Amino acid sequence: MFHASNQSDKPKYYALIEFPYPSGQGLHVGHPRSYTALDIVARKRRMQGYNVLYPIGWDAFGLPTENFAIKNHVHPKLVTAQNIARFKQQLLSLGISFDWFREINTTDPQYYKWTQWIFLKLFEHGLAYKKEMAVNWCTSCKCVLANEEVVNGGCERCGSEVVRKTKSQWMLKITEYAQRLIDDLELVDYPDRVKAQQRNWIGRSTGVQAKFATTAGDTVEIYTTRPDTMYGATYMVISPEHPLLKVWQDKLSNIEEILAYQEAASKKSDFERTEVAKEKTGVELKGVRAINPLTQKEIPIFVSDYVLVSYGTGAIMAVPGHDTRDWEFAKKFHLPIVEVVKGGNVEQEPFTENQNGTMVNSDILNGLTVAEAKKKITAYLEEKGIGYAKVNFKLRDWVFSRQRYWGEPIPIVHCDQCGHVAVPLEQLPLELPEVDSYEPTDNGESPLAKMTEWVNTVCPKCGGPARRETDTMPQWAGSSWYFLRYMDPHNQEALASPQALQYWAPVDWYNGGMEHTTLHLLYSRFWNKFLYDVGIAASKEPYAKRTSHGMILGENGEKMSKSRGNVVNPDDIIREYGADTMRLYEMFIGDFEKAAPWSTASIKGCRRFLERFWNLQELMTAEEELSPQLESAFHRAVKKIGEDVETLKFNTAIAALMALLNDIYDCGAVTKGELRLFTVLLNLFAPHICEEVWERAQLGDGMVCRQQWPAYDESKCIDKTIEIAVQVCGKVRCRLEVAADIDAAHAIAAAKASEKIAAELAGKQIVKEIYVPGKLVNIVAK
RNA sequence: GCCUGAGUGGCGGAAUUGGUAGACGCACAGGACUUAAAAUCCUGCGAGAUUCAACCCUCGUGCCGGUUCAAGUCCGGCCUUAGGCACCA
């Protein structure tokens, strides 16, 4: 019924919500908050003459389905199909104007064929690579997690402990796009908090990478954001995993102690390692020392787990006078602390302030400000060949392998002769084979590894024996490009036709949850940028505008969950109050962008409002015009509702409709023209009842949702008379009814003429008279 | 520690650029209708003092201070709280 065409004379509008994961629990009351909001926008755009694309689909790969399948010995395909059927029926009952002709499903081979195709493109461009590395391993899911999926050292999904494990993994080089992912935030309209969170996650820092010579005759590279403090570097720290330890092992007299420390560090979980309040530990290397390139002094080298191997060079110069961690470490190990920036007392506490401060004890830098010193020393280090300016990011490459069944197979073949070879494009989709058991294997491999017939294949390159990759892709794969598939969902030849991609891109308005800011939102921006670079996606950024809805909490103000017993089932609400009431309530519940507690008691108000609207039919007169008493109220309402929908203020838009309805009841009658206009306005929020009233009261041809969005007349938004406040010295003393177009002189005169004000001013001298048009008069008197 | 937000009645929440604080709704109280209840309709509903009653008055948007004729809104300093990041050099 709401079918978007890829060819139209109308301007296009692409509204998008995050497609749901069809879980076994069915729709959550949180889903409709987002869907109804953009449904309102989509409906308004259609009425405003746009060709609107508002699609829906299913992000259906994932662990809960797989776990359910394991437990109940059913194929996840079947579980998925059942869940989708339930979700679909629930969404249909809400009357969301999705384009169901474009429904997609990430687990459909015709869909994941293109997910695999994109992976091979990434592989072809060197952005997908396999690497032996320490990864985050969820002990409960028996699966590798991306950094983005680890929350407080626990699994984002199940909360279980995450440990480090060395495994060979497929990685995606998202770091290649780090700078552009930051820069291009300038091109899009996202909430500041979303942009800030993404920048924070990517974590750009500027500094210097420099070489420190050692007494072993080689060098250690360090990274620092404070090259200005290099004269104060009194020791050096390398991470326990640093490769130089192996190189130096024969020279180190305390190698046993170091290896023991290394061993202990490797056993710690992520959670333990990143615990903040932890006391610093470490071991000094006996036998190798470094040389501060500026002071030429020999300084000790320590190994400590407060330096991470995965960031920078895995080694730092330690400046205890001006870094909190170095200071703590120096105090514990009684290392010298040298002040190089004046302003604090470095014996008492580190002086980390880097705005104001003058360099001291720093030879060529003495007397400079920190900023000047940074510039000068960077140039100096470059000139001497000691170091160079370098930008670093906290963002790591994306661990893309999962050792699970229910995901897209990674279309790669391992050949002893040719290495990693792409499955030829014409063999896509590489479908998931049937397996007997979906359980991961004991050694942490995917259940696919047991499918020897499937695993053993021939190399596409040399024809020799080869093995298929048995890892699958993470759940994020399918959702990283789905907005492109919607543009042309049935295309067999390409992920979408160039014309469709050109026509619809970018998504004009994308609404979703804050929880996806550093996961899905970042991943899909990355994929879109890559696809843009290879000439497929038509816009640099996938989403022109992003908004975020707040969570709907339980009645007790806590997050809804089964264990808390505060879950509200949308089916129950729809059954008892109807879909329109449900939609209206979720939009009226509060500020759209903030979390709001559910209140079943408050729903009644929305239901009552709709009943009062329904009963207007009995008050309807045959007149077409707006009645003089209500004309300005209607014009104001059209204006307000139009504006509020654009700024996500659905709650006040509905309040305006309620106020307008109260005004109509005060008049005791409604003209046909008024009811028509009211129905048109309300139809965005409550489509079912409005279509019904539209037809029964014979308000017009066709359906309400096909009408034009009404215009308002600015000049008619104003009443003939208005009430202004009269203040004396800023305190309201009375209110006056005056003509709306009254000028300052007359307004002030009218104010003074009132008995109350005259009495108030008696015997006082007027100092100042202020008139704020349409608002108030303020008389200042002594 | 750093980065974002947010603190307003019994409750959810309103309040362009500083300009009548509490829109709209819920709950509650009183009344009408009814044999009765539900539903519906009408009225009231921040706190305090005063009054037979009403008007009027005083206070009031987390706390302290400031700017202004005028501050929920702007500035400075705190407190509390939610979300994100975090031994990131």
C-alpha cells in the first residue's frame, strides 16, 4: 500500500529506522517508539508531495536464535522464519507505513550473497586480512568479540567474562578510514553527543614518534603526545608483550623475573588489566638501558602492564613530573622526578596542566610555552632524525571472524600453495551447509569445521586440494550495508543498480538507538565509505541526518527486562487500547530523545482524546469554512504541528491537538471543514481512526493519508486581541486585554490607565518604560 | 580523571532570540447525571500567609553568587544524576 517507486517526478525522501533483530520475545514496546516517529515523518512527507522510501527488514543472523536452535534442536532458519512472522504481524497491527514490497532479510542467501560480495571487495583491496592475534574471547558465547563488543571487560551480549586468547582471525582495516570517519562528521547532521562519542571512540591524538638508543646497541621507538617534556624523561617503560624482550633475553640478568611478569600479565583478563585503581607493577630490565636523546643520560627501562602493546609503539618515555601514571610508578620505584614545566610542585603531585606553563630544565626549550616547545622540539627531533610528528588512533581494526554457525560464511578458501583465495564471484552466494549440531567445537572452532565434505574443496586458483574458511561473519555484517539494498532489493545482478543508488542516496533521516553509536553506526559509515571509494555507493556518508530516541523504561524507572519483571507487551496494549492509542501514547510519553518510564495509567488520557475526537462527528455542521472563533487556533495548530514533527517534538504536537480539541468542545460545534482539517493533522499520529472518520463523515475523496499537507496563513495565526502582562519593576501586577497590533505608546498608556497600576505607581517616579510586543509592559519606578 | 547530557508540582512533562513558570496529560478532590457503579461532563489542583469569601500579597525551576528593567533560560563556582570513554602515553 505504501510503495516507493524508483522512478518519480517527485523529490525523493528516504526515512530509515534500524531494522529489528527478530528475537523470540517478539516486539518490545521500545521498537514502536522509533518506528512510529519516522512513520509520522514519512506520512507527512508523502502528504507534502515526496516520493518516500520507508523500508523494513530483518537483521536475522545472531546468537540468540542460534542458542535457541542448539537447545531445541531446530534449524535456526526455522526459528528465524517463525520470529519474523510474529514481528511482521505485530508491526502490521501498528499501522506503520513501511514499504513491505522491499522487505529484506539478512539471512536470505539472495541477500547475503552481496554481503559476501562486499567482503571479497574488501579482501581484493587489502582491507580484509587474516591475522594471528590476541582477541577478546567470550567464555560463555565461545566466540571472539570485536573491541566494540566488549563492555567493562565483559561480553556486550551476555555479560560473561572476556579473556584474551590468541587466534587467527579475519580482520577489517577500519583504521584506514579513521581520519575520514572523524573528518566527515562535518558533512552530516548528527546530534552532538553522537559525534562526540564517535570522535571519542576513534580517539585521535597528535604527537611524536621517536627513537631512543639503548646500551644494547639498538633502538626503542616510543610514542608521546608531550614531546615538550622529553628532557624530563627519566626512565622508559615497555609493555610485557614487547618483541624487544625476546631480542634482549641473553643480555638480561633478571630474565627469569621478567618472564614471570610477562606470564602473569598474559593471564589477566581484560577487566583486570584495565582496572583503574590498581597499583602499578613492573620489573626493571637489568642489563639494558636506554639513552635519553636530548640529555644523553642513561635511563632505566622497565616492563609494566600499564603500557599497552596495542597502542602506539608499545613503549613509552616516562615523564613522572608531568604524567599521573608515570608519577605513581616513579614514586613506587623511587625514580627521579624532574620538573620541566613550571607551575606545580612535582614532588607532591604530577603537573599535567599543558595550557599555561613555562619550560624549565630543558636546554633549548627553556622559557617557551608548552605549545611553542611542542613545535620547536618536533622540528628539532625531525632535523636530527630522532623522531617525527605522528597521529595515532585508539580505534583498532575490526575483528570480523566469529566461530559460530548462524552467520554469513566467509567466502575464502585456504590453499597450501596459493594462500587465502577468494571464492569466485559466480559461486556466490556461498550458502551455509546443513549441519547436525550447531554447537561450537570444544577447541573453539565453528561447527562448520566438522563438515568435512563442505570444508574440503579445491583451490579456485590452482585446482589443488584446499579447505574452506569455517569462521562466519559477525552480526554487524548484514546491517553494515542494508540501507543500500533497500534501494533496489530484488536486484539479481548487483547489490543495487547504479541508478537506484544514485537516486536514493543518502538516507535523509535515520533514527536509532544510542547503543549503536560506536558499533553499527560506525561500521556502516566505514562500509559505505569503502563502497563509495570503489564507485558503488553514491554518497560519501550514508546518513545525512541521524537522530536518537530515548529508551522506554519499566513503570519503576528501570530498564525493562524479564528478570526485573517490568516488561510491557505491546500486544496487550494494542488489544486493550488499540494501535492508535499505543502510537499516540508512545509519542506523547515525553521528550523523544530522552528515556521515559512507561505508565499504563497515563495511556487512558490518549484513549480518551481519541474517543473525544471520534465523538466530534456528532457535533459536525455542514459548513465548509473554519468558524471565526476557531480560525486562528487552527492556523496556529497547523503551524505548530508541522514544525514540531520536524524537530522530534511529538509530545507537544499532540498537546497542541488536545488543546485544539478542547477549544472545539468549548465552541460546542465543529464545521465539516474543521473536522476535515483536524483529521488530516491527527492522521499522522493515529492513522486508523482517522481513515475511519474520514470515510464515515465523508470528509473527502480517497484516503486521508493521500491528502495534501495543509498550509497555514501566518497572518491568521494571530488573534485580534491578546492578553499582555503588566509589570512594575519586573513583577507582574496585572494582565490586560489589548488589540494585537497595539503600539508601545498605547500599550504603556493602557497599562498606566489601569487602576491597579496607577495605585502602584502613585508617588513614585518612573525611570523606564518597556514594551515587549505581544508579551508585556514593564514600568520601572522609584 | 576526560567527553556528552539532565536536575521544574504528587507523577510524565511544557515554556523561540532572556519577557506572564507549570501548556497538555495522568493522579487526586468536589459536583452533575445514575436506584447504584462504571463511563461521561463541569470545577479545583506548586507552597505559604491572610480572609466569612474573593481579590490581593510573599516565596518558588538542584545549591551559592553575578549580569539585567526582567533569569528555568546568560555568566562564574559547586552539588547530584544518566550515558559514553578510560593505565590510549
